[in-house]
Amino acid sequence: MIPHRIQCEALTVNTESRICPGMAKTEQGEVYVIDGRTPGTRGICCQAFAAMSAFRAALMVTDKLASENQGHLDVICPHGAVTFRLTRMS
């Protein structure tokens, strides 16, 4: 089985500026595609990526999880500022 690619979007950032106060400065609306490698250029906050890693892997390879959750999962970063939406891509 070839794993599905996952789109990761910074769905909400719960600050007035809509920018995460952490060192990655994640902005609301940022979108990444996660495949066999992590995104380049600006990239995902390393702590948020670690927190979503198990969910991302499950969504990539488990059909039941995707179908039960309309193809996506929402994961809140460890700091509680950013909600990321992980969406299975076809």
C-alpha cells in the first residue's frame, strides 16, 4: 500500500495577530503537504509536527480513520495556540 499524502493547514491561530507566539511564528492559513519528507522552505513548527505525527501516520495508511472523520483530523499544537487540520489527499 502506498501511503496517502496529507495536507496540513494552520486552521486557526488563537492570538489577536493570527500568528503563533512560539518560535516558528506559524500564521493562520499556512498550508503544507506532508509526504515522505517534511515540508521545506518555511516548514512546520517542530513541536507541532511531533504532536501530530501519530495522527498523520494513521491518516496516511488507515482507511477507516479517514472515512469516520470525513477525511480529516484536527490537532491542537502543544502550546494550544494553533489548530492544524490534517486532510487526506487523493
